Amino acid sequence: MTVTLTDWRQVTRLRQSARGDFQEPYREDEVRAKFRGLAGVVLSRGAVTRVEELVERLDELPRLSDLVVALTL
């Protein structure tokens, strides 16, 4: 990426990988914040919390339909 400054100097930086990929993964709190921000647009605060709780114990759920219902508008 090249940025031109107000004095017309240019600063160039190359990035080999995108933030959030396997080389530079997001921290858990960043993933949660992003989920809350995006899901909060279409789900109530309670529904967002419910989905988070279900995903935290996904491997223990007897059926995925509970999560599907929580994700339904």
C-alpha cells in the first residue's frame, strides 16, 4: 500500500498476510467483539449472548437445532 502525505511524500508498506489469517490471527476478544458488532445489527442483545453461549459449548450440544433457532431472526 502506498500513501501520499500532504507534502507529497509517499510511504509504502507491503503486507504479506491479512490481519486475522493464520499468520496473524485475531485474539479471542477481537473475534467476540466483531461477532457482537455484526450480529447485533440483526439480533437482539439477548440473542447475541445466547448464540455466544451455545457456540462456547458447541461440542456438548445434543443437536445443532438449538443454535439454528438462536440464529433465526
